[in-house]
Amino acid sequence: MSTFELSSSGQLASTLLAVLAAAYLFARVEVEIEGEGGWAANLPTWRIEEHVLLDIFWGGRALTGYHLWMFSFIGVFFHFPLFFMGEWSLQLEARVMASVMVFWIVEDFLWFLINPAFGWRRFKREHVSWHKRWALGAPIDYWIFGAASVLLFWYGF
């Protein structure tokens, strides 16, 4: 049986390309689902608007049924290769978690760019009520998860 193996840098590059492709496709799906109503504003789903745990773990955003199930699905989706291979390690988990973080940053940003109701010009705090905290022109989540993903990729590869 013949196998093809990438170097660590090749694995990182292919992982990032796959994550970017998945983020783009999922952003397209979300634009179709949500339209101009970001953060499931116009969807028939339950919402918890305020809770101290939402401030700590959810960036102050509402928890919706839509987002609970979507985030859970993406978590299982990114872990699928580990289930398929029957392997798990801290390094593999670091790769998965870093990939999930990059996925959500890119997917969220692309949602704004490709959404006809938003675009680059409306990617600002005053137009995006569901991202409560911003720094350097982007939601603070982007910076936190971006830094965490770099550390996790470093450990995972």
C-alpha cells in the first residue's frame, strides 16, 4: 500500500487551505440563511440575551438555538478526522482547536465581506451590534482567537 505524507509545514499549509475553503463555503451558507439579520436576528430560534456566562464565554453576544447547534456541529466536524483515524493526542487536539478558531475568525469576517447587506464599508462597530468589544478595527475575538490559534498550531505541529 502506497501512502503520501506531507512535511509538518506542508501539513500546516494544507490544513490552513482546507480551513479557509470551509470558512468561505460556510460563510456563503450563513449569508443565505441569515441575510441582513446578523447573529440570527430574524431566525425563528430561541435566544438568551443576557447572562453573566455570556459575557465571559460568548463575548456578550446572545446565545441562540441556531448558534448552539451550529457551533456544536462545527466542533464535531473538525474532530471527525480524529474519530475516523481512531487517534487522539494533545498535539492533534491543539491542531483541531487552532483550526476551529481560524475557521470562525475567517468565516465571520467573510460573512461581512460577501453579505450584500454589509460589505467592507459596514464592517464597523456601529453597524455590528452583536460584536460588543472591538480593538484595532476588528472584534476583539479575532485578536484573542488569532493569537491562541498561533500558539496552538505551534504546539500542534
